[in-house]
Amino acid sequence: MTNRIFVARIPWSICKIALKTHFSKFGPVSDGYVVLDRITKRSKGFGFVTFDNAESAQNAVNSVHEMDGRQLVVNLAFDKLKTN
């Protein structure tokens, strides 16, 4: 099981610190970031949070999340499959 989650529908005003703080109630967060557009440097509205353990990640997925009045979509994240 993975200890990383994918978070979608993140409000544009949310930074990585706010994202990490929001999810820290489920367990220790080792990393978190909001994906930014390469050109404009504005949020693309999704990101990732990595917990210290898989149980915390699963607990976060099983809960309902809202930030700035917007309901987030939270799922377990998996690494991309590498093809030759």
C-alpha cells in the first residue's frame, strides 16, 4: 500500500504549507506540494501529499475534505508505470 495521496480540486489560493497542514491531522506528513503551471507558475488545482505511513494515507482517503468552501477529491497515488 502506498503512503502518498493525490488531491484534486484544490482551490487556487492554497499553497503547499496549507495543504500539508490540512492533512497533518491524519498523521505525520513528510512532503506535500501543489502542482504549478510551468509558464504562469499558478496552481493547476491538484497536488500530492506523502505521509510517513500508509495507514495515515488510507485514513485521509476515507475522509471528506473541504478547503476554502471547495470539496477536495482525494485518492491514493501510485507511481507511473515506466515503459520501454
